[in-house]
Amino acid sequence: MNAPADAPPQERSEKDILNGLQEKVSASRLSLFLQCRLKFYFRYVLRLTKPKTPSLHVGNSVHAVLKKWNKARWLQTPLSLKQAHDAYTEAWADTSEGKPVWDPGEEETEKTTGWRLVDTYLRESHVPPDLKPDAVEVPVEADLARHGLPRLIGILDLVQRRQIIDYKTSATTPNSEKVAHTTEIQTTSYSVLYRHNTGDQESGVALHHLVKLKNPKVVITTMPPMTSRQETRLFHQMEAYLAGLQRQDFIPSPGMQCVACEFFNECRKWH
Ligand code: SF4
């Protein structure tokens, strides 16, 4: 019998959630699982929610206006700087994904910081307004069942001349060698997704870091196409993810990352 239309949605059981997580995985889920399985458990299995952080709100607002900017380029109706600013103001006001708790005066400062990042990026023409992108903000999947792995899912921010471009906001200037290593799960996942969906090889991956300094700057890190060694590493990481979920292996991994962990208090009570 079907549930009445006005019946409250049924809570999914932990077993159903775990099954779903074994069917599909994104780079961010996989990275979090490998960073700390208990944090993964709090966020994706128990689905504990925490207030949005100010830096996440800045990052989301910047990301939203760059998405609009690139979509307009794709439609070949580029935005003016004024339209981009309006889009930023609108994105900033959007608290549908949570509202940060601001200290007095903090919101205006952060809002200005975010806009200065966008303004710097657009004025420096890191994405020429008249160049039509290959794809903007496109959700993609790769069926990896023949490797005994979950489906890989993700959203490509921007693809231009077969180069996969991902946006990041950062408080510090990234080191290109380190950032290529620390983002490897994400960049390799994007390459796998790109190849599965186009049948073509990407020309490379570029990370566009918008750095929140007193004088904002843009740092672009370019990487060559994915190697077969990187693909193998990713597939082994996905195997470890799958095996860990099957064993329900959700142990804490205390380390430097705990300083910024929103589940610190829950973690201290874990036994
Ligand atoms: S505090 Fe550290 S060990 Fe605990 S859940 Fe967070 S990241 Fe993991």
C-alpha cells in the first residue's frame, strides 16, 4: 500500500544509508573516509548537522557567482562586473544551506573579502569572457562495477579546452607540489569521470585558488592528464572505502585535522 501523500517522510535506517554509501561515492566522501572514518560516520551515516562556518559561506558565495559567470559565458552572453556583483549579493543572502553564526561586524568584513576575491579573479581574466567553455557545473557519474567498485559521482566546475578546472578559496597561498598531492583523490576522480563521460582524455587539470590575503590573489596550479598509476591508486582507495563500510569500520584517527573538526565533542565521547 502506498503511504498517504501527506505522510511524513520515513527516516532511512542506518542499514539503508550504509547500503547507499556503498553504491555511490564522490571524491569528497572518499577523502573524508580516508582522513577519519569516525568523522565520515558522523557526517554521512548519522548525518549530524553543525552551523555553517563563515569561511564555507564565503566559499559557497564565491563559487555561486563564478558558476553564474561561466554559465553566461557558455550561453555566450557574458556578465558585466555589475551583474556579477549582483549575483554575489544574491548568493550571499542565500542561507538555504545554513546560516553562519557571525561575530559583531564579521559578516560585512567577510562579505567584502569574498567579493574582492571574485573581482580580482574576473579582472585578471583567468577565464576570458568570450571563450565558450566545454561544460559548466555538470554532474557526472562513472560506473566502475567491472572493477568491483561503487559508482563514482561528482560535479565538474568547469571544463575548457578539455582542461578540467576546479575552484577553491583558501586562506593561505598553496604550494603547487603539495596541493597536487593533497587534492589527488579529487583531481584523479575528475579525470576518471571526464574520460568515462566523453570517451576522450582530458588535456589536464587546473586548480584555481582564490587566496584571501589583504591583497587577494589567484594561484593557478596546472597538472598533466591522469596517469595509470594515479588511476590505480584511486581504485585501491575506493576498495579500502568499500571494505571499511562493509566492516562498519568507523574508528577515530586523531591528528592535526582534529583542530578544525566540527565533531570534536562527539568524538571525545566515542568508545
Ligand atoms: S576529532 Fe579528529 S579523530 Fe575525532 S572525528 Fe574529528 S577528525 Fe576524527
